[in-house]
Amino acid sequence: MQGACSNQIVKCIIYTSDIEVGINKLLEIENEKNESGIETVFKRISKSDYIRSEIRFSDGEEWIIINPNAGARGYRWRKAWIDANNTTISQLYLNIVPYGSGYQWEDYKLFNL
């Protein structure tokens, strides 16, 4: 990340209740970053509810998939993609937005409209 310390991890989250949709978005982000010259340094893809899918990049960004239920409260994020088709308004404003505000570097983005 430009302007960030070289050892800083930038927490980024994909919020979705559909793990397949989340994995597809995660792989799309990886493809875009790799095409722009940013390397993947760690990758774990899992369809399990118990093993978190995540990808870390050489620019310091770490992307994870989180189900936006009440248990998701407390995840602070710098960047977020939110699955508009599988996330309710209540989940958005109770479990996602309050924990990103004040910590985020950019507004959340919607996908799967």
C-alpha cells in the first residue's frame, strides 16, 4: 500500500453469507492484484465454516471472508466489499459499518448487485 509502513498489514474484508460468492470475489481480487504486479504471499481457500479463507499480498493487504452475522461485530477493516445480494440492510448497519467507521481508508463497496 502506498504510504503505509512496509510491515503494516491492511485488513480487508469480503462480507457475504454465501461462501462460494466470497471465494469467487477473493479470487477476483487476487487476479486483479497479480495483473497489476502485486504478488500473492499467502493463500488459503476453504469452503469450511471453521477454516477462514484468506489471501495476503506483497502490498500488505490481507483479505478475508466473513459472514455478516452478529458474530462478525468487532472486525475492524480498512477496505471492504459487501455482497449486496446476500447481506441485509440490518446486517450492514448493525454488524459491518459501525466497526469500519473511523478505521476505514475508503468507503465499503458493493458487489453482486
